[in-house]
Amino acid sequence: MSNWYKITEVDNIPSMGSRKIEFGDTEIAIFKTKDGSIFAINNVCPHKQGNLSEGLVHEHIVTCPLHNWDVDLASGEALGDDHGCTNVYKTKIEDNIVYLEI
């Protein structure tokens, strides 16, 4: 059974940037894209475990800072010739607050 958890105000996440949270032993990166979309994925690149929260955000993609792997923020899938996946989490916005389903 999953639950929704209050995370932060939308304005606390920079446009084309992220905020990192810890949920138990799991680090989760919350991203805001240029169009204002919010995504949540594990903060671990499927390639060499780089911190995705430190990567560059473009469109609905984050580029890992270690080896430039592109990861789709909606699916967690590595793009192009790269293979691998990281977990994604559902988000919702209510009254300018980001909620995360875990």
C-alpha cells in the first residue's frame, strides 16, 4: 500500500533544477523542468550510480554529471544507446505543495 507524503512548496524547487530528499535509506531527486513539470526519481544513475540531482535538466531529461548518460524523468529509462533504469515516483501538486507517492 502506498501513501502520499508532503515534500515541499513548488517554489522551493528551482526551474530546470532539483532538490534531494531522503526517505529512509533512499535518496530521491525532485526535478522541475522549464515548463514547470515536476518529476521524482531515485537519485542514482543506472550506469555508475552518479547523483542525478547534480545533473543538467533539459526538456524532460536529466544528464548524469559523471558520464553524461541521459535519463528520461518520466520513465527513469536511460536514453539513446545506453541501457538501464532508475525508479520513478508519482507526484501531485495541491495548493502549491509537492506530494510524493511512496
